Amino acid sequence: MGAQTYLERYLDRSGAIDWDPDRFGPIDVDRTVANVVWSLACIETDSTSQASKIERAGFTRAPDVGSFLPHWYEEEQEHGRFLFAVARASGIEPPGSARLSTDADQAGQPPGPMLAVLGRIPGADVAYLVTAAAAEYTARFMYSWLGDEFAGTPVVARHFKDLAAQEARHLGFYRSAAEARLDRSRLARRFGPIILRRYWRPVGIDTLGWDRWFDTFGPMVTDPRFQHQLVGIDRLVTALPGFADTTPMRSFLADHDLLLAA
Ligand SMILES: [Fe+2]
Ligand SMILES: [Fe+2]
């Protein structure tokens, strides 16, 4: 698919979701679910850090990413505002800063000043796009699940379904943008998977830090139903040209002794 096609397909339906906390109605959800919403609000709000890294790596010089990113950023920021409003209505106030991780949590990740250099390596842009696609995949299924969890509050449940649909459109963009680069570059097919395997970790660790990430999502990733959904990320990745042997989620789970028997 040409760049214009997938970019235009996304732009045709982009725009912040319409919501109003006064219309939520009374919310009565489990504290654990409310805490997941709060943590996702932090992750969405911290798209500020992600956007700045993408900029530093030079990926916004590509016309498709350069046009997409400002719209994506506005939508993710709106997701953060909505999620914090839901968390507040569920009894949890927003933190002073959405970024809760420490420097130690970033160990092994490329330091900021290295991004401009790393971004020039063939396939680095693909590794970013595939990482982003995996994050959108996770977001889509989390909001779809939350839509069910908030069934007792129909207005909020519908907003979660709207969020899931928007994440699906983000996923569509990232996957198509990765495919376009892989189709035209042998070097991207060779180095993209290597870079992804070197740096990939699930969405949220950057923002929450390891301990809080495990406290919040650990019980979910070891639940067989959720884990089955999560390893769907690997099906998305292995379908890409050059990535047949790259299964980031299974590798992550195995490395942390979290992988359940199939
Ligand atoms: Fe989002
Ligand atoms: Fe998204």
C-alpha cells in the first residue's frame, strides 16, 4: 500500500473522542480495575516523552510519520485526560507527574543523546514502528476489555469502545508504515528485527518503571486469557517481512518466567 493511502485512511477518521465527565454517571468498579485505568492514563499522558524520542531519532522527517504524529499525539493526550477523569470518578486522583519511572528503569534502553545516531541505522525506523504497533495492539485489547468491565456505566463503556477503535486505527497506520519500509529495503528487513529484539519491552515500563508495571499488569499477564491475547502481538510481528523468527512478547515472558504452557 502506498504511503498516501494508509496515511489518508487514518487521517480521514482522526480526531479526539467526545466525552464529558458530567455524563459518566456513578461509577462502581473494583479498585484493581480503577488502578489499571489510572496506570493507562499515565502511559497515555506520557506520550509526550515518546513523541520527543521519535523527534530526536529523526523519524518525523519521513512524510508519513511526520504527518501522522501530531494527530496521534493529540489523540493519545485526550485518552490520558479521559482515563484520568474515569480514574478520578472511580476514586483515584491523578499523580503530580505521569512519568513515574526512574533512571534505573531505563537501563539497557538507548540514552537520549544516542537516539539521533541510532535513528540513522537502517531498520531503526521499522523497529520503532513495530514497537508502536505492538503498543497499539495492547491498548486496543485493554480498552476493549475495560469496555466490558465498565458495562454498569454505559456512557463510559461506550467511550472505552471508541478508544479501542481509535487504537485499532493507530495500529493500522504503524503496521502499514512498517510494511512499506520492509517491502522496499533489504537492510530494513535485515536490521529491523535485530534492533527490535535488542530494545523491545512491553508498553508502559518506560512510564511506570518495572516495579509498578509488574504490580499493575503482572496479575494480568499471568492470567491465561490475557496472556493468550498478549502473545497475539507476536502473530502481528512474525507476519512482517524479515520478522518470521521475532517473537518479542514470548521472549519477554520467557525471560521473566511468566510464560505459561501453551
Ligand atoms: Fe491511546
Ligand atoms: Fe494509540
